[in-house]
Amino acid sequence: MKYVLQNIKCWPQTRMKVALIVGTRPNIVKAAPLMRQFRHYSNEFDIFLIHTGQHYSHNLSQGLISELELPDPDSLLSVGSGTHAQQTAESILQLESCFLDLKPDLVIVFGDVNSTMAAAMTASKLHIKVAHVEAGLRSFNTSMPEEVNRLVTDHLSDFLFVSEESGVDNLIREGIPADKIFYSGNIMIDSLVWCLREKTSTTILEDLQLRPYSYAVLTLHRPSNVDDRTTLNRIIRAMIQIAETHPVVFPCHPRTLHRIESFGILPKIDASNIQLMEPASYGDFLWLQSNSKVVFTDSGGVQEETTYLGTPCVTFRENTERPSTVEIGSSVLCGTNICSILEAAKSAFSTGRKKTNIPPLWDGITAHRIVQAIRQRLIASSGNDQETSWCTEQGEMLGDRC
């Protein structure tokens, strides 16, 4: 589908202040293409990058900002780690002060982390408009803190930018007004496409002595998997068995490593064919995924990346907020039972890499669609008396009708 802007007049003389809020590695990946796209409209917008500091290790934060060629954050807060309540409360306190000083016209948040919900709550209470990029995703499991964050953020947002068709259905079902919903596509793919095009030199396979399609990649970070000793033990025991036939590379999140050490699991990994390493750079991690035989994960973002890259993905979850990846067959949900993991792994290794469909609008130009929608809607709200609409060539408006 082709999206076009209709009947746009000149922009108001006063530039709008837009604050992009990031707190974690996935947030930065999603913000990068939007920052680049906004640069084309520097006469219309003043853009500010605010980093809460929820992720603060180099590879998950400043190193990634440099790799994606982003400017340093205009504000770097010090939220740090802690319980969900502590992180959220500290984010709200620091963001409130930041917003009162900056006075943005629009706050843009990404994904489903604590910083995202905190920014949406803070902006909403200060009567600042909120845009949520990656809105509408639902696992329908409210025991996951990310699901609570998604629900709260979506219901506070004025712009809801949806990455897959299920998101539109979910939001409409929850009573979100249709004119707030924009089916814009998957902005994660924008960064992936940019990185594969711009960052072509990496020696990660040589450094780790890996041959393409002869190894597996493992990532783990969700609290439900890493905070429970029994569950984490089950996953690692299964991966140790898998590593007997296929070497496993494990870029380990700092929080996950802490749990592995405190639960006494590290000696088991050290004695296995699992290669534990620090979090890889964004480009190196994409290269590891694209050249692996199978990826094992509990990450929704990795489900999306492997779908685009054509790498089989086995997901340690009973449900997912990215149902399109399961429906097209690029990702398989296996839960955390050892037998289920091994069965899913056997199937994925035997099937190997295969061409699957890519969901609509996962095309590398989602940021363009988002910026155009924001321009159109803010023009309409700035007092321009000419009606605007963002339509498909078939005449169907995103979240409404022409």
C-alpha cells in the first residue's frame, strides 16, 4: 500500500519542540531512524533526545548511540536499575523536571519498558501530547510488566503508531478512538536495513571462530525467565544439550549474568559448549543473527529481526505480542519446558533457513510515515482551516476513513 499526504499547507512559523524518550537499547534502535527523518524538517521541529539511563552499560547505551550515529542525548538522566516501582518512580521524578524545563509540544516514546510508561504518564499529567511508537502490541498476559506498560502507555497516547495489523485490532477493541491510530509499520526494521547498508564491515565471526550457519545464538532477559531460579536452570540445561551438537553464542545481558552468577549456574555454562560474551554491538549482533542456524530468545525485537533476516527463531514464551512472526512461521513459541525446547530446536535445525513472508510495511521507511503523520496532525491542530488526511491509494485512512 502506498501512503500519500493530501492538502498540506505551509507550516506555522514557530518550530515545534519534540522530545524523544529512550531508556534501553531497543528504545535507542527505534529512535535512531526517527531522529534521522526529523532532520529533514529542521525548519519545522526542534528535536531533543532524552535518555533516562535505564540501560547504562556501554554496549547497551552510549556505544549504541555512537554506532547508530546519533548525537549525544540532550539530557542524560540517572534512573539506573532497581525494582519496577523504583525505576518507574525515579523516571517520573526526573522526567517531570526535564519536561518542565524543556516545555515540549510532543513527547515520543518507544516500546514497552518502564521508561516508556513513566514518560507517557508524566507528559500526560503535564498536558503534553504523547506519541507511542510500537503501539497496540498485546501478549494478553498481564503478569508481564511489559504488558502493563503497553496498556497504560497506549491509553494515555494521542498518536498510536502500530507496527503490525494485530495492533490496530487490539486498540480498536480496547476503545481507542480510531483517529488516533496510525498503521505505520515496524521502525525496528528501519534500523536493521540502515545498519546492513551502512555498517558492512565486521569480524565478529572470525573473532569468535564461527562458521556461517554452523552455530546458534541465545539471548535471555525477560524477568519471568531470568529472575526465577528454576526457570532459568531449565532453559540453560536445555541449551547445554543443544550446544553438544551446535555451538551456542550467548551475548549476555548484565542483569541476566548477575542472575546466572547468583543462582550458581555459571560453572555449568563454563563447562559446556556455550560461549558466554558481553552484549554485542548492534551491527555485530545483527551479523550473528543473520549467519546463525537458529536463534533462541525471549525477545520480541529479536523475533522481528530474525523474521526479516530469514533466520529460524525459537522463543522461550507461551505467548507473544508479535503474533505475526508466529503466524508466518518465522518464530516458534516453545515455553520453558526442557522437552518442549529440545523438540522445537530439533525441528528448527532440521528445517533450517527458509524464505518466509515479511509482514506489511516492514520495509525500512516507517520513520518517514511517522513523521509525515505527525506533521499532518500537528498542522491540523495549529489552526489551519483546510482539512487534511493521510490516505492509501485505495482511499482508506490510517485509523479512520477519508
